[in-house]
Amino acid sequence: MDLYDLTLNELTELLATWGYPAFRAKQIWRWAGKGVTDFEEMTDLGRSVRQELGQRLRLTPLDLRSRRTSMDGSQKFLWRLKDGEYIETVLIPEEDHYTLCLSSQVGCAMGCRFCLTARRGLARNLTAGEIVAQVLGVRCLLKVDKPLKNLVFMGMGEPLANFAAVSKALVILTASWGLNFSTRRVTVSTVGLTPYIPRLGEAVQVNLTISLNAPDDTTRSFLMPINRTYPLKEVLAACRAFPLRRHRRLTFAYVLLDGINDSPSQARDLARLLRGFRAKINLIPLNPAPELPFKPSPRMRILEFQEILRAAHYPVFIRESRGQDIAAACGQLVGEC
């Protein structure tokens, strides 16, 4: 059994069956949260305890196969999993901290037409431990120039399609006994799996981003097949049911595609659609690839789209691509060795 898959309560219960007191669980997770992968290094545990735990529990780091650095300083990590599958994690440098983009699945089943990950299809879900291990693995490799503060579930996969493992990983990542990330600095992005949106907010107080990409069902269904199952009306109803904490906003992400979803009328439709939400909007220029049937919107059209939304009193940001030269930008992760 892998320790990274266990919450504090689960570890406490497991240790109790082996005759250990409850405080041992916090001791063990304190070491694991520091990146220790050998029970022999947990020096406040007795020698016999360390030996027994080493026989019964695993601390399995991910197998790093490559680490590439972009011209903009972003880094992409390729990990080999125990079953031979591969995933990718992206580290993004900010002015005074790092942001880590995490994967939640091997591939993705959502089929969004503008995303290279979707073209691979879904191999399997990640475990909670494999999600946590991405953070621990990168943190151990970081220089000490600035801290890793932000976590975003925007890598390979649809997080809410792996709800059980993602919600458990979020507990471990944000708990004081675990990796102790602030919930204000953790964001989960979804294409809009409506049954799980309110449940996510009830499970853990993280930020939510909805990948919207169109203001009408016809265009959105063309771009995102999941819209046929969960159309815009249902997605927005689920967003209203999301328990949004005070001083927080929902984020709506919008990938701009030339001639598809970037007209002034669509910007005005989007402004009307989101009326009443405490929200901000991230406009994302498409990261082009030969395999994709779309082109990015011209810069002037992106700016016009932004200005229309700003005139409707929304905070609107253009999210510039990072790591595009190493295929680490939004929609480019494929997890191939």
C-alpha cells in the first residue's frame, strides 16, 4: 500500500490495526510531506518501527524520464508510472513564486477538438497518490530561489471525471498535516461535468475554472462533445450551486479560435450569458498544432473581444501561452516518451 494514497484518517486507522498509536500518522505524514521516501530517514520513529513500516508501506516517487525547459523558463516533466504509462506536469515561473500544472488522468476522454491531449484518448485515471507524487517530485527538484505556491489541475485529463482520486488528493495537498497548500492557491478546471461541480465545493474549498469556449450550445457542442450531455444551461446552473466562498470568483476560460467563437456578437452573447455571476474571464489564444483543424484568433480580434467584455464590467485577462516551444502550453500535453 502506498502512503501517498492515504489521508491522515486512513493512515491512522491502518496503523491502529498494526498496534500503533494515532500520533504516529502525523509523524509519518510530516516526513512524507518533506519529500522523504525512505522510512529509515524518519528519525523520530524507533528503529523497529521504521523497519516494520518499510515492510508494510511504500513511499513511491514518480520515475522522471525527461525534464525540458522552455525559453520562457517554464519546465515540463515527463513521468513514467508503475504500469508503463506516461504523464506530464508543467512548472510555470511567476515573479515571486512557481505555479504547478497537474495531470489527473493518463490522456483524456472529453474529446475537445482544439486539444491535443483529447486526441490521445483516455488510458486510465490517476490515483490520489500519483497526483500527490507529482507535487512532491517537482518540489524536490526545485531550486530554493522562490517557493511553489500555486497548484492548477489543468494538465492531462478532466479532473472531475476522476472525482474520487482528485478530491482525496486535494485533501492531502491542502491539509495542515499534508502538504499544506492554501486552498486559495489551488484551482480545479473542468469542461463542465455538472453533477460533480457542487460536490467539489462541498469536499474542499478550492477555486473553480469552467472551460466554456462558446456562448451557445451549437458552437460549444461542435467544439466540446460533452456539451451534448451537459449543455450550457445545466453547466451554469451547477456553477450557481457551487458554494463560492466570500471574496472569491468563478473563472470562465475561453479558448479563442479564428472564425469559430471570436466574433463581437459572440462576445456580447457571452457577457449576457454570465450576467449575475461573481466571475472573471480568462481569454486563451489557441496554441496551434498541425494536427488541429483550427487557427488562433488574430491579436486585434482578441483585444476587441476583451474590450467588449470589459465594457460589460467583467474582469477579463488574456492568458499568454507559456512553454509553447516545448509543447507544454494549454492543450499540448500528450505524455509521450
